[in-house]
Amino acid sequence: MKADAPIQGSMRAVVYVENGRFEVRERPKPEVVDPGDAVVRVTTASICTSDLHIRAGAVPRAVPGITVGHEFVGVVESVGSGVERFLPGDRVAVNVETFCGHCFFCRRGWVNNCTDPSGGWAMGCRIDGGQAGYVRVPYADNGLTHIPDHVSDEQALFTGDLLSTGYWAADIGEVSEGDTVAIIGAGPTGLCTAMCVRAKNPARIVMVDVLEERLDFARAHGLADDTVLVPDQDPVEFIRSVTDGRGADVVMEVAGGKDTFQTAWRIARPNAIVVVVAMYGEPQMLPLPDMYGKNLVFKTGGVDASHCQDIMDLISDGSIDPSVLVTHRFDFDHIMDAYELFAEHRDGVMKVAVRISDP
């Protein structure tokens, strides 16, 4: 489907019209409202599974009428009087989370729980996001990250969300050099988690999934040392076989499948850390009698995306290259085609990149 051409004085944007319905519509260009704001001209955007959840009506706090999109990069167009770190013309990656930087939670790095009315995941959910020509970014000094000249849009594209999630998971999982780390789910989030785990020099990364092509992708790009294809292989038996019977030192549950939480604690060794990155569609059971004596530590929640500069440094020095996740490219005229491809998992799609304007 091709989007209509914009009229003068407006921009095109992907709008959450109602449950089950996104449309490309004409919207006014945003302006600086508060001193800490920046207006960013979007150059490249992507589509996240969370966008599909909004379209399906599965995100109750999403506001009909907002512009969606929280994975994007661009160029600063204008800034408010209170912005100190950015100037018009700067290339920037935009954080999925909006945070004030000074409340109780922000001061401790827990920016997902920022107490500002627009704090946490607001971009493309409760305030207008970046699948549009322009976007207003509140608290720009916190929500933007400079992109070095030698880093491409596609390399920087996932800094503020997928890579932030992976970095947060590796951080709270306390991954150490020499660990065996099991990652359940080899989709885009699982692969970004593997990138960030790899940067901590574990001895072994084992990826578990039900799709052989995703496991092949992980191996081909050096993101997994071993893979387990379920149900053909038993992940509990395999991981015990490569850890002298102990189990994984750290487990990342990224899949959110019907039985993946149970798999996560079963493949963990005693005294391991299990990080639940996934979102579930229904409550999960914690079978305490069955796991008694394993002395596991569970960590879970929404990503605290407060390490974007650290992530950009890893991209800049070549430690990670997230652009390998981009399997399909579209221009803005065909963004709804990109949505259908991504939603239907067609043609081996991993992530899409949509060119909104020239860098």
C-alpha cells in the first residue's frame, strides 16, 4: 500500500487510529513545547513487535490518535532553551524511554519507572513517536545519543530499545567472563541480548528456539556457540551435557512462549540468575516446591534504558554490529507493506529499516 503524498505544512505519520488499525495520515509538524525538548527530523525507523501489540489492542495504556514508533534515528532540527548537549544538525539515536533524570528512580538508574507523567515507555505509546517525518523528544539531554560520523543509521537504529534491552539484561544478569549463558528466544531481542552478552566474554552462549532459521542466523553471525532446536532437542539435557551436569550460570528468557519460563528455571544451575526479559500474555506459575534447593535469583521487569552511550561506544569501536539484523528495507511510501511483512514473518524477515528522509 502506498501512502498519500503530504500536503504543505504537514508531515506524514503512522497513526494508531483504533484497535486493529494503523493508518498513514497527515499530522502537524511538532514544535518545541518545553525548554528541555528537541525536535528531531527522522531519517530511519524500524518496526517493533510492541507496535504490533499496540495495533492489536494489547497495550491498554496506548492512546488512540498517537503517532507510533519508538525505534528510530534522525537529525536534530531544533532545541529548547534548556537543552545543553545537542545542537541542530546533530545526528542522534532516540531512547525508547522518556525520563526526567532527577526523580527517586532516575537518580538510581531505574528510568523505566520515572515518575514524570510522560516517564517510562511513552514514545509511540502515550506520546507521539517516530514513524513520522518529525518527532518531539522531551528531556532531550537524557533521551538522545550522539551518533558518530562513521556509524550508519542502520548500525545506530536499535540503540534506544532492542540493544538497551539486551544491555540491561546482561547487566542485571551479572554475566561474567567464563560463564555459560543460555538465551531462550533467537528473535531480534534475543539476538541483541546475545550481542551484549558476548561483549562480556562468556565462555559459551547457548541459544534455544523453535525456529531453525533463527538459530542458523545466530550461528552465522557469531551470536551463539551452540544452539538447541526445540522440540527436536531437550534444552535441559543439552545444557547439562556442556556444563558437567550443572546447568547454565545465567539464563535469559526472551521468548515469552507457553512453556519457556519453566524451561528457563530448569536449565539454570543452582544459585544461577534467571533474567526474564520476555512479556507474557498470561500469568506464569512459580513452582516453588519443584525448584526448592536450587536457590535461584529471578530478575525481571521493563528495560532501564540508561546506558545508550555505552551501547553507542560498543557500536562505534566495532565490538557489535546490530545492522546485521536488518533483512528488509523500505521507503516511507511503503511502510504499511513493511508492517505486513513483519507481522506475518514472511521472507525470513528479522528487522526492517524504513527510510523516512535523507540523513
